[in-house]
Amino acid sequence: MTSNERAPAPTTTGDGAPLAVFVSDVHLQESMPRTAGAFLSFLRHHAARARQVYLLGDLFEYWAGDDDLDTPFHRSIIAALRALADDGVAVYWVGGNRDFLVGQGFAQAAGLSLLEEPHVTTLADRRIVLLHGDAQCTDDGAYMAFRAQVRQPAWQQQFLSMPLEKRKAIIAELRSGSREAQRGKSYEIMDVNPEAIGKVFADTGAQLMIHGHTHRPAVHDHGDGRIRMVLPDWDADTDDARGGWIALAADGSLTRHGIADVLAG
């Protein structure tokens, strides 16, 4: 068993509740209050019924560092995650391209466990690999170069040593530049690369992959029993609301749930 694997979890919840739920790309931010409200409703009414909850990156639109825990907005999210943990739900975190700077300070406050990616686990007799998905977008050379830079410990140490407000200003500039750059890129370039996905399957021996990042929810059959499920992004602040999660039952079956399930509640 490698360092990012965990022992198989029990394959029954005993009450028909989901064994695990998976969600990503909520992009929480104060300027999108309905999206935040929908996510908090998801935690209270759906995630709370599961044995395990996996947050697979970009929960926040951005994260400037764990010294930014005390804003009322961040506190409300942390408190909701902590309530899950205090009720016995195991909460796991994989950092995304927007919130990879989440560290142990946030994890301790929220009562969750940080996972390295790709993370391999066995649930309901399924060998599953979990990741955010941006590392497999290898056709986007400019992004991959940027990703390699900001994931270096030395870069992160230097960045986190700056005053919080300066970090937020830099992030705002980077987000603006990213939006501008994306206008000139095709969906194919910003999607995952098939060879990169195949390598993850081969390296991990998993038969099921779940990831986010691309905002292109789908189920892909990679042959030989290998299935890849892509999570949606969330936005309840527009007329065309979108979002959702994937639930894994004790019998190994997987179901998709849309944001309408929380907006109606």
C-alpha cells in the first residue's frame, strides 16, 4: 500500500445512506451567495448522511493562505465542514488549481484530512483514484509551466511570506490574466489529455477515476472496465443554475445528483 492509499472502508452503512460523496469546483466566494447557500445545504442535508465526503479541489474560488481563516465567510464554510466531522463524517480534501495553498491550519480548523493526489482508495470493493484533474491537462503548455512553478515549495514559501492583502492583489491579477488567456484556448486544449489519463490508470491500477477541474461533467469509458467520471462546477447565482455531486452506495453503484436537489430543499 503506497503512502496515498488508505485501507478499505466498510462496505455498508447499515441504513441505506451513501458510503461516500464526491464534489468539486464549487468556487465559493462572497460575491456568489446563492452558490454558497446551496453548498451549505448540500453539506447539511446530503453530505451529512454519508460515511465519507471527498472535496476534490477548487472548493474556493481562491485561497491566499491559512492566515485568512477568520473572515465571516470563511468561518461559515469552516464551521459547516467542522460540523460534519464532529458528527462522525470523514472529510477529505484534494487541493485544486485555485485552492492548493490550503494547509494544515485550515485542515485542523475544518476537521478534515489533506490528501496527496492522485489519491487511491478502495470503497465498496472498487479501487478508485481521486484527483482534481488539472495536472492531466498536459496539452495546455502555458498552464502546465505555471502549475509547475507555483507548486514548488520555495515559491509557496516566498509567496506566503508576503502580507495577506498583497497576496490577494497578486491572485486577483493572476485570475484576470487566466480569464483572458482562456478566451484564446480551445476546449480541447483545456481538457485532460487521454495519454495523461491512461498513465494515471496504469500507475494506480484503479478501475474508476473521479475528478473535476474541466467543468465538463460526463462519464467516459476508457476500455478494459476503466471508467472516468467528471464532476460539474457549481453556480447557483445565475438563472441557469448548475452543480452537483456523485454518490457511491454500499453496493458499489454510483449516482449523479444535481444542484436542483439542494435548491428545492
